[in-house]
Amino acid sequence: MNLPFFIAKRIYSDQGDKRKVSRPAIRIATIGVAIGLAVMIVTVSVVLGFKHTIRDKVVGFGSHIQVQNMLTFLSTDSYPICIDDSVMKSYEQITGVKHVERYAYSQGILKTDDDFLGVMFKGVGPEYDLKFLSQHLVDGEMPVFSDTASTNKILVSKMIADKLRLKAGDRIFAYFIGESVRTRRFSIAGIYQTNMTRFDETLCFTDLATTRKLNDWKDYQCSGAEIIVNDFEQLQVTADEFIEKVNRRIDEDMNTYSSQTIYEAYPQVFNWLELLDINVWIILVLMVCVAGFTMISGLLIIILERTQMIGVLKALGARNKTIRHTFLWFAAFIIGQGLLLGNVLGIGIIALQKYLGLVKLDPQTYYVNEAPMEVNIPLFVLLNIATLIICVFVLIAPSFLISHIHPAKSMRYE
């Protein structure tokens, strides 16, 4: 049997120990580890939830990869490119591609009797994935978009609806200014809200056929294609294949294809999200330091109070290494109890926030109504293992105090 483990277990489980200092020290060390781990779990959960929520919203508006006319990337205008059925099928055959959908942009002005607002119309067809918009629909219903005929139905954001005092079912005129002013009357089928201000304040959805007609484009032309990949982690692999097989190709109208990832389309958003990782590392280091310092102070107090026991063990022939291992095992039991309490506390806070939404946020600033939480069990297990290893490691040096305790003097120690 492992002697240090056996002695440590007996000491730790001794409920009759009436020492006035060591028991409070053990409780403080346990609480320190528990609070440190709970804060780390909640922090990681919030940051992961926030990053993935914002990422999914940006991807919901722009997909993972966009293929457009090269001139579109060089200006603020939308230039047409050929995206017919054969082109879409060729994109779907590229490794990692899950879905391909066409779109076309057209700028216009929505006007009521009292107000008007410049917006961007995004025309989409029947193949467009409406799952993201359906999840954020707050009023009305999701229209069925067409690429062959205009249904004269639009989907607007709640921000636009509030500015123009509109609701689902209302009719509104839209004006499109080009060589001549064109007028269309739309019916508002539904209203969505994502709290992504840069999109909500300007973007409306309508039929692909409508935006093509407004731009005087041919049936096979559109602003581009949006590509959704199977695995976001492998996005760059698929993007590289698009660069090789699609970029710099010429369509039948002598327009040049070019592609970009969602990272390249919105670099400021993803750079901002990456900065959150720095905050996470700072919090993790601070919490590990808190847990480590409380354990060091607790271990030193326990060693000083157990001086007589250490002297007896040395008198019986126990080596310093054996006694040090005994107290390290004792510390491991304390850390283990702290980790257990920390997991219960941390996961409990996550569950309360996830299902009750207790912590509210300003959507104008944070793009979400409440603090998002994401449960990542492998990462939580890794935090537990790392905390245990680090806390035990920092206790190795203080445990050498045992080698300076003399058996003869320690057995008379009070």
C-alpha cells in the first residue's frame, strides 16, 4: 500500500480533529480553489458563447465564403457575375462545401407618408437557407422567395420597422434611383431582429427576380454566390480550393470571379472577437494564482500544526520524501474537494443563466440581449486537470519546509 496516500487519507478523513487553525485553513483553501475554478468555467463559457453567437450571426448574413465579381471587391458598388445552375453544381462538388446559394443586391429607399429610409435590398432565391432568419423572426411569417417571378414581399428588420413605424402586413413603396426612378410597392411579410446593428439598420430581403429586374441583369446574373461549409474549423482548406479552382476565372460576359472568406469580409468583427481571448487568459492566470496562493498558505499552516506528527514519523524512520508526499496527497484531497465544489458552482451558474437569462446585456453594445453561455465539457475537464496539476506543482517547494524540521525539537513542539 502507498504509505503517504494512506496517512494523508486518514488525516483528511479524521473528523475528530479539533485543531483550531488547520480546519479553517483547509476550508479557506478549499473555497479558494472552488471559487477560482468556478470563475474560470463561467468565464470560458461566456466567452465561447459570445464568440460563437456573434460569429453565427455574421455568418448568417454573409455565409462562410462569398464568390463575387472582382470589381465588387474593389468598389462599393455591386457588379454582376454569372452564377447559373452549372456554376452552382461545380461549387457544390468542391471539397467541404455543404450548400451554395445565390443573391443579388440593389439599393433603394423605403418611403411612408411621414418618413423615408435608404436601405439595401438583398434578393435571394428558393435555395437560400432561411434557418438563420427564421430563428430571429419576431413578427409575421417567412416569405417564399423566388428567382423567376416577383412576389413583391419583403422581410425587414425590427430596427427599420420601428424607424418607419411599420408592422407585418403593411404595404410600403420603394424607390430605386438609376437612369430613371423606379417604384415598387411591397408587402411586409415578416420582421426579424438579430441585434447586429450594421445589418439590421439597412438590410431587407426580397426575391432574387426582383433585384435582377431592378439592376437590369440577365437571368443567369447575380451579385454572387454564398457558400456554406461542412466544418467551420476547416474553412481555410475549402477557401484555398476556391482560390485555386475559382479565382481569376472568366465568365461568359468577361467578368472575373473572385472569392473571400467571412474573416476577410468582416475582419474588424473577428479581430475584436480574438481580443476576448486575451481577457480569458488573464482571468485564468489570476484565478489559478488565487487557488495556488490559498493552497500554499493552507499547506504551510497544516505543516506547522503537524510538526509533532512530522517529528514522530522521522523518529520512526520515515524519509523527508515520504513525509512530503504525505502532505502533497493531503493537499490533493483538499484540491479535489475544491474542484468538486467549483464544478457544481460554475455549472450551476451556467445553467441558471442559460435557462433563466438572469444577466441582461445592452444589445446595441453587445449584439445580444443576455449573456450567452456555451457548455464545453472537454474544455471544463481540461480546466480541472490543469488546475489540479498546477496547484500540486506550486506546493512542491513549500513542502520542502519538512526537511528543516528536527525530530528531537519537533516532538517537544507546542
